[in-house]
Amino acid sequence: MQLLTERNIAILAVGAFGIFSVGVFCTTVLPRFVDRELMDPKPNMRPYTEQEARGRKVYLAEGCVYCHTQQIRHLKSDQKRYGWRLVDAPPSKGWEYAYDNPHFIGTKRTGPDLGRVGGKYSSEWHWSHFKNPRDLGEKFRNLPESKMQQASIMPSYAYLSDEQIKDLTAYIQTLGRNVNWRKDKDGQLLNDYEE
Ligand code: HEC
């Protein structure tokens, strides 16, 4: 015996759309009503400065999001991997993206997650890294000297103007810093970093 939906394609289509809509509703509309704090900016958050906003545009234009995510997931491995000096990185929260439009949460991790990278390195480090990523970062220890510098597969952004690199760095330094999570060796919270 054929089911009614097998005989009538219109019922199947409406039914499928109905079920799809429930999924969309539950993931996009409902969360805001369950807990407003999920999305609204916290009082200690500030919108991006002009320089940081310009840096975001560079991030967008250069397609950094194709290789980097900006989300620390609720996985021990994520929290350890993106932590700082043995302090685990706290998982990302919805409200941290309140001023991100569009957001760069991303899906592909060719490079490391950048969700909590702000303040981890000095701005000078970023300067050298954007100019030539192969000068910094991990080196393959068991390769001959001539190959040692080839460890990073991140492209060089030396073609950006100095101003653009500075803007981009200003933006990168904001990432994940709305949550004060880094502690010094005495357990004191630390939110300063080398400019
Ligand atoms: C082809 C993929 C790719 C693209 C595109 C790319 N990156 Fe990377 N990125 C990587 C890889 C791989 C690493 C790890 C090796 C290294 O540090 O260079 C990395 C490392 C980084 C780090 C250091 C992260 C850490 O925790 O050590 C930062 C910051 C960074 N990238 C920012 C950017 C920005 C900003 C852009 C866009 C202008 C960008 N990346 C584009 C692949 C990429």
C-alpha cells in the first residue's frame, strides 16, 4: 500500500518544508527569546574603532576566513590548543560577535582558530608574520636547514600597505578579548599586552 505522501508530491513538499522550517526557527529565531544574553553586547563591550573596522575589511577582502575560524568550541582539545600559558581558552559565546557584521566564525581550519588570538602575540610579531609567515612559527626540526623556513603554509601579505597591516593587526588584537581570561603566574587576570 502506498502512503499518502508517496502518492501526492505536494503533501511531501509541504511536509519537508515544514520540518525544515522548524529547524530554521529553532536555530535562528528561538534562541533570542530563550535567552537575550546570547546575542546582545555586554556593557563592557565597545564597537570597533575606525582603525579596527578598516582591519576587518582587510580580513574580509583577503579571505582570511577561508583558512581561519573564530570560534573556540566546547571541546577540551579546542580549549587547550587555543589557550595561553597553560590557561584554557574559554569557549566562544554568542554575544561576543554582537558587533561582527558579517561575522567571521568560519568553518575551515587550514590555519589555527583565531577566536582568542588577541593579546597572545605582540603587534610586532603580527607585523613580521604578515610580511612573511615563514620567518615565524613552527619549524620542521628534522628537515635540512634549507627547508627549515618553509613550515608555514600561510601566504605572505607583504603586498598590503603598511597602513593596511597596522589596521589588520589592530583588529586581530581585539579577537576574543571581551572575555577576560588570561591569567599571569600568580593567577591574576591579565588583559594588557604589548602594543
Ligand atoms: C592558506 C591558508 C591561510 C590563509 C589564507 C591565511 N592564513 Fe593565517 N595561518 C595559516 C596557517 C597554516 C597558520 C599557522 C602557521 C603560522 O603561524 O604561520 C596561520 C597562522 C596565523 C596566525 C597565528 C595564529 C596563532 O595562534 O599562532 C594569525 C594571527 C593569522 N594566521 C592571521 C591571518 C590573517 C589575518 C589572514 C588574512 C590576511 C590569514 N591569516 C590568512 C593559514 C592561512
